[in-house]
Amino acid sequence: MTNPADAQPSRDRTDQSVAALRTTSLAAVNYADEINDRRVAPAPEAVAALDNLDMDLPKQGDASHTLEQLMSHGSAATTATTGGRFFGLVTGGTLPAAAGARVLSAAWDQIAFSDATSAVAVRCEAAASRWMLELLGLPPACSVGFVTGATMANFVCLAGARHALLKRQGWDVERQGLFGAPRLRVVTSEASHVTVAKALALLGIGTDCIEQVRCDKNGAMLTEALPELDNATIVIAQAGNVNTGACDPIAAICAKAEQDADGSDRAWVHVDGAFGLWAAAAPATRALLEGYEAADSWVVDGHKWLNTPYDCGMAITRHPQAVHAAMATVAPYLAIGGTALPKDMVPEFSCAARGVEVWAALHSLGKDGVADLIERCCAHARRFADGLRAQGFDVLNDVVLNQVVASFPGREDRMTALCDHVQLSGEAWFGPTTFANRQAFRISVWSWMTDTADVDRTLAAIQRAREEVVK
Ligand SMILES: *Cc1c(COP(=O)(O)O)cnc(C)c1O
């Protein structure tokens, strides 16, 4: 049988690629052009029309028809996360340079595996790593692994911790597994992110061994509630509580780890800073994270506050050898100061060139631009808090970063209805949450796109929702 592609001259196949990229690029341009005039949550009719994409698989295909389907039915049913009024989860929009890098990356289709498969991907990762460490004020000898998000970044760092702590006890976990292994202790706060538990489950450490530390009312660990931190302990601290933005007292945690250390070995202190670690990159917020640089590993997302496209997170550690031992496919022990291949520092083998988008985001913002993005979002969060109080809402958290949690006194049962009303209006998007045993809603401000007018327009939509569904 002949390959159908062989029936066409190769120029035809090239033309098909060009045509596809040309039409979709134009559609992407139009999408970006109209982003702030669109509904934020898609119209119910547009969601219903997605039935058009869920047909039987055609017997024969045609690229231009395929892309037409996506451009018409798909675009109409997106949530406008790249505009200025999506305040859901704690995720981010997309910077112009990062979106452009994504478009180029789609054309390039590079595998960030080694410099033989993609010199550009590896070099962009290396430069982006160096810039990240500099921006975050972390030691230049740390390694940075580019993964799909903070969930996997927590997994990578905790795998490094598992390796290092068991090795101290003469156990090679990559070879011997966890059956019969010495026990590890895990200390984390009652407010740690759900994905920390997931990472512990994936690692076979499990969640039963977690020693939970009580928090203050803004969701930061209480130093006095910390148990002893011996050298078989992993402490998982948080920079940026998903509800409040609060950061655990990392300096005090590291000091206690030192104090309780046995000889030169101390507990491994890991910082889950999916969005909150970015506070380190701005003068106005850096103090929140005091002492964070003394930890052993850190996690931060690109796709949250840095506004790179999904999915992009970074696993940073001052013990590259431990992460290398846990992640490398063929593992001649990483020489101290040596540079590892991307594939040997992360779970993925063939990887997307995420470093290209991080490189583009950082290069386009510059140091001042990063600080400005963080500080601007925090100022918008304070404006939200003031506006909500003026409407009679209780702001439940101490607004230390970019997060605002609010509820209406006596009408907490209507907070989900309030979120639904705002979403259905198409004006803005944020979701319900529970905080301090109260039903509430949460607004996270992280998009480079958001301006004061977006905040005020969202406050107006909240006011209408309050009049109609909270009463
Ligand atoms: C968002 C978040 C995560 C999970 O991050 P993903 O990038 O969605 O995997 C983990 N920890 C914290 C504190 C977060 O805010």
C-alpha cells in the first residue's frame, strides 16, 4: 500500500501547514483583539453548541474543516481567562510575549529533552532558570526543573527530599522502593494545598503520616505549634495560601529545623509557593516571605502570576543531586556543579519547551516589570476589598497579597448564587469558597491585563448580583 501522503508533492504538504497556521493565527489575532468585549464565562448557548465537536470520528478528515470547527464552536465556548476580568482559582492570563512564544513554539514543536533534540529549548531553559533564581533571590547553584505546574513541581521536590532523607538512613529508595523503608515524617499546615496531599500519595509516602500544624486566622502556620523537626522530617511550608495569600513563617521554620538538627543533617524544608513565591520578586511584598531563601526546595508556577500559558510550573532545589537521583532515567551521579539534561530533573521524558515561554515572559517584563505586575495586582486586590466593604460585605481575610475572600453578613447561604449570577452576566468570573467555616467567595487578582476599570466593572456586577440574589 502506498502512503496517501506520497501521492502529493511535498510542496502541497508544506502548503497545508502554512494554510493551517495562517488561518488559525488570524483567528487567534481576532480572539485577542476582542478579549475584553467578550463575556468572561461563555454563553450557555455556546456551551450547548459544543455538541458539534463531539460527533463520531469522521472516516476521512480535512484539516481546514477541522480548524473551522474549532474556530467557530471552540472559540465561542472559551472562558476569557486572558482578559482582565477572570479572577478564578489562583491562575493567570498570558503576557503578549509569552503568547507569541507559544505561537512560535507551536510552529517549532521542540522537545526539551537534551540539547541534541533542541538546542534552543535547552538554552532558553538555562537562561530562564538563571533569571528566575536572580528574581526570586535564590542561590545561583539551585536547579530549576520545568514541569506542568505546581502539583508536579511539589512532586519533584518532595521526591528529592524523599531520596535525601532516606539515603541518610542507608536506604536507596529508587532501588529498594518504600516497602520496608525507614519511616519519614511529614509536617505541614492544616491549610496546605490539596495537591500537596496528592504529591505525597503519588510518592508512596501517603497522607496518614502528616503531622498537621495549626494556623493563625489568616491561614499561616503558628510557629509555636511546630513539632520537633528531626532529620527524618520533611516540612512543607506554604507561600501564598489559596484563600488569603498568607505565607507561613519560613524563617522561623528553618531556624527550628537548624535547632533540632542532628549533626549536620536537618529536616528538609520545602516551600509550596505556586503563586505566592512571586512575592519575593517585588520590594513591596518581599518581607512577607522572610527567610524563605534558607529552605531546601521551592515551587513556583509560570502559569499563575507570571502569566505564561498553561501548563508551566518550576521545581527549584538547592540539592540538584537529590532531585537528579530521583528523576534521572540513566543516572550516572550528577557531578556537583554539573548541568543536568532537562529530562533528568523532571518526571517527563519528552517535554514541551516550557522554558521558551518563561524566557519570553521574563525577558519582556524585565526585573521592574515583574515587580510592577506583582505590586499592581496587590493594589487591585486592596481596591476590591475596599469596594466590597463599601457595599456591606465582610472581607474575611487580611489582604496581604492578591487574594480577597468576602461574604455577606447573615446571607452566607447566597454566596454561591452570587458567583453564579456574576458568571452568568458575562461580566467577570470568580468562584465560591469556604473560609473560617463561612461560605464566601474568592477573588484572585493576577492578570497583567487587569486594570482599575476592570475592578470597578466587576464591583458593579457584584452590586447588581447582591441586589438581585442576596437582597
Ligand atoms: C495552584 C496551587 C497548586 C497547584 O498548582 P498547579 O499549577 O495547578 O498544579 C499548589 N499549591 C498552591 C499553593 C497553589 O496555589
